[in-house]
Amino acid sequence: MKVVIGIPHALLREGLRDMLKRWSDVEVAAVSPSAAEAARAAGRAVPDVLIISRGARPAEDARAVLAAREAAPLCKVVLVEDVGRSPHTDVLEVDWRVLPSVGPSGLVKGLCSLCATGVRGQAADAPGAATTSKPRLLLSGREHEVVRAVCEGLSNKDIAGRFGISEKTVKNHLSNVYRRTKLSGRTQLVLWAMRRGLGTGSSSTDR
């Protein structure tokens, strides 16, 4: 899971970064002091999750969320709250509002569940509510990119050229995905990915 952080409070920002780096399944791709800068970083890094907190200008935060969704449509936006707020009066359209009662393990489990469901609003505000159902498979950021490329119908050679990696690396990524999903080929992978909102388009024949 690739994460970009955009939080004005330096202590919270750095603490969250250091905490997430301790989890082997999490890659912190960028850390910024504002939601706006984090949204720009999301356009470059194409993360799975953008984590923000409220800044001094709510309108700028709202624009940053929209910009992040345009730059990385599959990215989930998570808002770390310092106080409890009603989601019904909130102008920020985020995928998960993390309340102060959520601890480190609850945060990571909630992020995993959020990325796995692929549906906005699945993760709830109450601590532990985001993990009431068993979390499904979580792919790495690069694996997500490879799967999306497969959904576009690209061959292994084309995928390697797009991301500047070798065909062998592409095959390794796909082998890892097939092993974890228990799928047997590209056609099944495309159907699996489209059901989870991970990609669109048709696949090429199985290789």
C-alpha cells in the first residue's frame, strides 16, 4: 500500500510517517505540510491512500481533495481528525474519517480494509468498525499499477516499457498477484480487478 501524507501539524505528520514505515506492507511515498502539496504529490506518486488533516483554510482542503481524486482516481482519501465531527455537516468528501480514539494498529487495519473494499464510506468512524468484515487482499502500489495495465490490455513487454522495469519483474509481480488471489490467468485477473474498481478495459489473452 502506497501512502502520501499531507498534514500541517509537524509532530503529527512526522509521527504518522514513522509509525507507518514500521509496517512492511506500507510504503510512504511522500510527506507534505499541507493537503494541497500532498495532492500534487499524489499526482506524481499515484498512491493507494492520501492521508490529510484539516488546515487553516477549509476551502483549500476541499480543493485539494478534488485535485487528488482527479490526479489519482483510485486513491482513497483519509482524514485524520483531532476532534469528533458529524460527517453530515462536513464539506470534505473523504473515504474515511479517523477519530482520535483510533490507535496505530486500528489505523493500519482500517486502511487495509478501505483499500480492499474499493467502496467509499465502507470504513466507519468508530474505532474497529472499519474491520468488522475480514480484510481482503491488499496489493502493493506497483502491483496495483501492473494490474491496471493488464486491464488496459497491455502485454508484459508494454507494461515493462511503461514503468521502466524488466519483463521478468512484470512476470514476478503478476505471479505474486496470481498466488495471493488464487487466480489462474489474465482474463480472471481483469474480471477480479474490475469488480473491485482497480481497472477498466479489456484484457489480452492469457500468457
